[in-house]
Amino acid sequence: MDTKKILVVDDDPSVRELFEKALESPEYEVRGASDGVEALERIKDATFDLYLIDLMMPRMGGMDLLRALKEFDRETIVFIITGLGSEESAREARELGCSDYITKPFDIDEVKTLIREALDARDRGLRGGGSDRL
């Protein structure tokens, strides 16, 4: 089994740490970035299978990072995670190609399931996975 690389992009270190602890396993390699600018720096040196991106961050927010990632690879799996979600931002994220839109507080086990399903779907050749909760 290939180890899947996940990049967690959130300006809150406790959120990055939560995902690193919850997901780190032989199945996943988890890295963190504090904002979109740092995330773009990290992808210069490594490719990632899935991105968990906070919507509101300094320097470069989640929507701008989502746009940049999708310009690079339309099939990239991106989950937006936010504490300030709205129908408008959820719709915009989905139109930009976001695989899932998750509002805080979230159930980490549910998010882990969504991640597994999205990666499995991609491995089977389906587009992006994710849920249809929007």
C-alpha cells in the first residue's frame, strides 16, 4: 500500500497538530503549513494526495490556495475546513473544485472517513470523492 501524503493548512497550530496526531499512520504521512503561502512553498518540494485547508488565514486564505492548487492540478483533492462557513463560501468552494466543505467543530472520525473515501475513490479512478453534503 502506498503512503498517502496529506498537507494540513491552518493558521491554528492546534488544528494542525490534531490532524497530524489523528491521521499519522503507515497509511498517511501528514505535514502542516500555517497559511497558503507556506503551503505553496511546500508543494515545490513534494506532491500531496490531499489537502485540508482552513478558509480564513493570513497572507493567503483558503479560497486563493484552492484556486492555485486547482490551476496546478484539477484533480487535486481539497477539503475546506472553516469555523466561519456560509452557503455562499461553500458554493464558491464547490464551484472551484473543492471535494468537501467541513465546518468547525467537526468530528475527527467523520473527517477521517471522508479522507479515506476520497482517496479510495481517486485510486479507483473516480473524481475527487468527498460527500454531497452541500
